Amino acid sequence: MKTILIIDDEEKLRHLLSRIISLEGYEVQESATIKAGLKKLESADFDVVLSDVKLPDGTGVDLVKEIKSKYPFIEVILMTAYGNIPDGIQAMKNGAFDYLTKGDDNNKIIPLLARAVEKVALQKRVISLEQQVTKKYSFESIVGKSKLIQQAIELSKKVAPTDTSVLLLGETGTGKEVFAQAIHNESLRKNKSFVAINCSAFGKDILESELFGYKAGAFTGANKDKKGLFEEANGGTIFLDELGEMSLELQAKLLRVLESGEFIKVGDTKSTKVNVRVVAATNRDLLKDCESGHFRSDLYYRLSVFQIMLPPLKERISDIEVLARHFLTTYTEKANKKIAGISKDYIEQLSLHHWPGNIRELKNVIERSVILHTEGELSIDSLPLEILQHTASADGKTISAFDLSSVEKLHIQKVFNYTKGNKTETARLLNIALTTLYRKLEEYKIS
């Protein structure tokens, strides 16, 4: 229920207004002074304050300013027995929703309250959505407790408040855009635009137009000026995904933006200035590309002031279960399904997979399982055949999950890695004799 606070020292009028407003379905509280009204505001949530202008301990005009400074989402409507234009103007400047004359405007109070309450509800909705977006793209939204992912998060948190360019490295599907969004949202630019583009999705000419814009008449079909993404991101952050696919000509133009904050639009003769932070990402080895002449070394060193390596999922085995449960929650809500959980066998099978598609592939697997799910926990019956048939060996080669010796080799290798090569401890954990372990290590060429 929406709550209204009436502040007026005229008791009869205050009670009358309270009665009228209550009949419209609002909850109403009353105060006779500014001091008493402010005390109520401290102890309860209100949507609208309906206040007289002249009060025993001050003026409603000054009260508006105080309320809006402390409670910006509360709307204030002022009432006065005498229409006073200067007071009305000052009240509006101080943030009042509206200004009424008692007696003359009584029939306007209820419709005005409805509009004020609607504005408050809209403001609260916007704030709620902003908080959801901020949470979605914050570092807290990045799932995983493994050492490698936590190191990447800590590095990102340190560089986020700066204006330094960031280069995110890692395989496809490791969450580079999620990190770029989190870096932006933890920066001083968080209230400005975050613009993302995949450089591999466009040809050279189209990518240049998308990034830097063009002037009308620059080419056939350019009927009017177009802003590029660097202009759209002015004051904020631009995320250049798959940067290694950018042509050498565009790399030179990007270098100029990074060094001077200027670029020339397609078909233009004068420079455009912008203030944009660049976060770039690639799954390529840019140093090798520099050596082969496919990437400019000056751009590489300009961008790689701060590099962050995002680990592949195969190096985050301990995170697979928590990621799977996180995605399960997401997709059961979308599908409006109730699923009891995930079986132990299902998790074990996920842990055996090599995950060439990384987190993106895991998301797809969980979504598929949710769609196929009928009852109880998610079981291996809902896993794709490629997950069931093949897993990753310790050296990265593909093996069959149905081959007993392959599974045994993989398990021994994992335990051996866990004990950091301690053969006695490995044998104890495997519950086998030390001589048996030595034989198995030699047989499977594990070292």
C-alpha cells in the first residue's frame, strides 16, 4: 500500500485530507510540524509528502529541499492558503512535485497524488532494474572459487578503477565479455555507456564504419551522418572482442585513438575527439601474430599494459559443479520447471569432459538437460552423446569414457596430480599397494 504523510498545523483540515485520501486506498499518517514530520520520515517509508507552506517551525518551501536531499525518491506536494508565485517557483526549483492553492485546487489533490505515486513507483522500478543489471555484471556474479579464476578476478578488481587499457586473453567461451562488463561497472565510468563489438563479425570496411562512423555521402547508401561505436561509448568503455581479427589498417586507426583520443570518420576531413576506455579480448597469441606481421607490435604493447588471462574450464575442474548448479537455477527458472538437483554421476561425467567450448559449452549442456528433464535429479541420461562418449585425458587427448583402462588412467593421473607426485599418498588415496601403483604408473606412462 502506498503511504502518504500530511504535514499541516490546521488540525481540522489535516484530518479531513487524511479521511479523503484514506478512502482512495492510501495509508495516511499526520504531523503538525516540520520536526514531527521529519521524525516520521526517519522511522517509516513514505511515497508522497503533502505539506502546508506555512508551518509553526519553518516553511514548506525549505522543507522540500531538505526532504529531497535526504530522500530523493519521495515526492513533495505543497499547499498554501494564499497563491504566491515566487514561493511556487522556488518550491519547484527545490524539487517539489507540484504546488496547490487550498480551497481552489481541492479537486486536484487526488489525481495529483496518483501521478506522484506513479512517478515514485516508476523511479523505484528503474532503481531495482539498475541494481539487477549492476549485480548481473559485477565481479560477484562471476561464479567460481578455483585459484586461477580468483586470481583473474583480483587482477580485474585492481585495474577496474583506473583508466588503463586492458587485454583479456583466453580461449573462446571463458567469459571475457563478462569480465569486461564487470571492469566497466567497477570503474568511474560505470554511469556511462558500455559498448561491445565482435571484430571478427564484420569485414574491414563495415567494421571501420561501425567503430568510427561516417559522413553523409562517404559511399553509396550513406545518406546521413552516422555515429560510430567510439562516439556512442564516449565517456564510457568500449569492448573489442576478437581483436586479433582486425585488419592492419584498422589497427593503425585504433592505435591513434588510444594515443590521442582522436579519429577521422569515413568520408570526413576533420578529427573527432572522444574519451573512451578500451578493453580488448582475443583467443589468439598476439605476440606470435606480431612476429608474423599479422598484428602491429606498437598496438600490442599499447594494449597489453595490463593483461589478464582467463583460464579454460579444463583447468577449473573444481568449479564445474558450482557452475552447473548456477546454470541449473537459471534455466529451471526460464523453463518454469522444478528440478530436485544434480546427481553425483552427472557431475562426475561433467568433470571428465575436456570442455573445448568452455563455460559456453557447459551452459548449453545444462540448458539441454533441463529441457529433457522429466523428474528427480538431472542424470547422465540427459547428457549429450559427445559428453558420454568422450572425455579428456591428462595430456589433452580425447579418450572414450566407456573404455575402462582410459578411465582408470585418468583417475590415477588426477589423484597423482592432487598429491603433487607423492606416490605413497597417491597409493593410500587409491587404496592400492604401492607396488601396484608403480606398475600402473609405468603402464600408463604417468609421471
